Amino acid sequence: MTTPGTPVPPQINPPPQINPPPRLLMGPGPIDADPRVLRAMAAPLVGQYDPAMTAYMTETMALYRGVFDTANEQTFLVDGTSRAGIEAALVSLLEPGDRVLVLSFGRFGHLLTEIAERCRAEVHTVAAPWGEVVAPEAVEAAVRRVRPKVVATVQGDTSTTMCQPLADLGEICRRHDALLYCDATASLGGNPLPTDAWGLDVVTAGLQKCLGGPSGSAPITISPRAAEVIAARRHVEAGLRDPDHDGDPAPPAARIASNYLDLAQIMEYWGPRRLNHHTEATSMLWAARECARVLLEEGLDVAIERHRLHGEAMLAGVQGLGLRPYGDLTHKMTNVVAVHIPDGVAGDDVRAAMLHEYGIEIGTSFGPLHGRVWRIGTMGYNARRDTVLTTLACLEQALRTAGAPVVAGGGVGAAREVYAG
């Protein structure tokens, strides 16, 4: 019996089991996860300090050194989507009042700016028009003017499909005593990114693009000089302090503002002490480990060449249909292409037809490009010949239905010529 006046809980009829519709995800990400990654995610759970668990964590660190092409000891996972990795990097590097220089050439440069502002840094930008990249000379001039502690950039900005040249930036930053941070969420594994050779201090990524996994884990690598900056802000939570090692220190003057994204603590969680910070997201660890294992089994250079080949075929295919690519093609990412929506065509209607008639997802873009371009990805598990040809064939039919003039068979034909090359 219930007391008069007591609210009666609503009766809940549980919905049926999840049964997502089959989709071919050919947008700018996420993409279809590699079946091997999905199988790895179904592995049983173990305790976070089980020797098997810590051994897998150590293996994962070694695998991602290969993925990032680095010798950095501090290479591990941040639990959360790729944005968690970005925030962890910036909040752990930047103290209030620090100067940061952001390279901005698309939506995700604006994101870096906002996150740095939330860190209460003094934010400066060096920008290029959408569809272009920032020239190294412009970066060096801005670094000379601003004298930043950190230079922050995206490598591949999927909003514009541009790939920022990075090879000269590490040397520029070192000459001017700045740290170089790169968000490689959309590019890692499909575009060259030799972390050590290019002098990148911190790089973060996600699984859901070229690495062929689900969103939810953010690989990160940190150079020794960046790790030193982060460790100087180290703070051990009161309930975890070991008097034999930590004493009872006062918190640092510039304690990292986030607890969850505190890289100083996370480095110790992944390090030999295994100092408790959070409970590792076990199934995502399995996924991230398998993403890296599959990539390195294929070979990093081979995977990058695969992305280049299928990206080139998709680019030729959309041009073969009579569509006009967006942006500076000399600086286009290998794994996504943007095309102008033809005049008189309702872009969202074509995307809806692709999704509901053919089960294929392509993307629109953001801000000034929303409704003006489509973005089509060829990345990760979906960087394959069959997915490229299928997408082009279905896009031709969707365009015909929308009344757009297209070259009959032009998309598939042009892509096949690339493959025959």
C-alpha cells in the first residue's frame, strides 16, 4: 500500500533490444568500426589492477608509440571522446594568463580557441580562410609577436577537409621556446604524422576516424619536455597520499583545474606506481588496443597509402560525376573530401535519400559551409574499393533523382581509372 498523497512511480515498459539499422558510414566520422575491434570489445572485464589488465595497459602504451611514431614514454589513453583528449592536453599545459597561439582554419581551430579560453589563457590566433591552411612563415611571425607558451593546431580539420602542414612547426616552436600541441583526431593513421621527427610535444586523437574504432577513447602522446611542464603541476589527492613518497605537500600554485582530465595524475595512473585516479574504461581499452594492433599489423605506411589511394579514387569519382571539390586540393586530407552542392539541389534531401534508400551516410558541414558542401569520408575500415564504388554509384542515383545533371557512370568510371592506375 502507498500512503495517500505519495506519488506513484510510472509503469515503464522496457523498449526492445538495440537493433541499429545497417549503415555504411561514409561521412567525416564516425565510421563503421572494424569487426575485429567490435569483437575485442566483447571480451570479458577484469579488475583494474588485475595483472592481466595492467599488462594490457602496458601493451597498449607500446602499440600507440608505434601509431604516433614516437619514443615518448608518456603515451597512453584518456578515457573519453577525442574532445576529452583535447581538453586534457590544454588544461594540463595552460595556466591562467599563459599565452597560447591557435592556428585557425576551420571549425576545430575555433574549438581549440574556446577550450583555451576556458583554461583562462590569453589566446591569440593566426588564421587562414576556410579551405586554406596557415603558412609556416605566418606561424613563425605570429610566434615572434605573441611569444606563446603553447602553439595549438589541428592537423586535419574535417570541417574544411584541410590538412595543416606540420613539418616545420616543431622547429619554429623550439627556436622560440614554445610547446607544440596537435589535435590529430581526424588524421592519425591515414595521414603522415611522425611525432618525434616533426617535434610535436603533445598529440591527441580519437578512434572513430582512420583508426577504425568507436568514439570513446582518446590516445595521447606527450614529449619529455611537455611531461616536465605537466608534472610540475602534480597534485596527489589527499586520500591517496603516501607519506613515505609524498609527505603532505601543499597543492601547487597552479593546480590543474580539472580533476578527471589532470594529465599529471593520469600519467601516474598509467605509470609504474599505478596510482589510482579513475577506473579504466575496460571495454574501450580493448577497443583502443585492437585499433592499434590492427593498424600496426597492416603497417603504418601501408595504411597511410591505403587512405591516400581510396581518397584519391573518391576525389576522382566526385569530379567524374561533375561535382566541384571544395578548398585547396594540394592541402586536402587523404581521408575526406568536400564537394560543393550543385545549384538548385537541396543538399539535405540528397543526404536523406542516400541514408534511407541506400543505407549510406554522408555529411554536411558547419558554420559558413553548412548546406553548401557535402563531406564524404574514406577512412579506417571504410577506406576500401567496394565502399568507394558503392557510394559513388548510389550518389549518382540520388543526384539524378534530385534533378542534378550528372555524367552517367562518371563517378564509378573515374574511380576505377585511379584503381587501374
